[in-house]
Amino acid sequence: MYVDGKGSLITFNVKDLPCKLVAEVLNDKYGIGVRAGSYCVYEFSRKIMNILSELNIQGDIEHVRDIREIGKYGVMGTPALIINGVVIAVGNVPPKTKLIEWIKEALNG
């Protein structure tokens, strides 16, 4: 679906069915393109790890997959960035300059 020339995004899960199976059926049977998995999250994780390395900062990244755990933060989209328990960004991969700014702010806390 396109609105004003922009693509739309709908996130969903089908209870008790693997996301890759749902994506295959929607694609093969109905011609609906679906990305199965968390591609943005992996890109985001790599970006953060590269920034930490460039800045010579020790840190860990936790990829939270449990919807109940995610819900504890009030996050309703992915990817999300939570630094030291504070939700910083949701629903997009921010530019590198913004990520660096947030990481430095968290260090200087």
C-alpha cells in the first residue's frame, strides 16, 4: 500500500506460526512481499557496535525478542534503542551522528 508516494509498514505476528512460513505463504500464494525477521534490528546492532568500537567504548548490546519484556518499556515498534534503561529511539535507525551524541550523553550521565 502506498500513501502520497511513500511506502507503508505494518508489523504483525500470526500466533503459533513461524514468521518465515507466514512470509512464504503471503508471498507465494498472494503476491504480498513480507520481510520475515528483524532485519532493521540487526542493521541497528551492527551500527551501534561499530560506533562503540570507533569511540573505544566498552558496551554490550542485548537483542530482546520477548514481547513481554519489550512491553515493559512501552515500546510499540522496532527497532528500539534503550540505553541504561531509558527508551531513546523507536521505529527507525537514527543517523550515526545522533547515535554518537546519545551514547556520549549516556556516558557523561
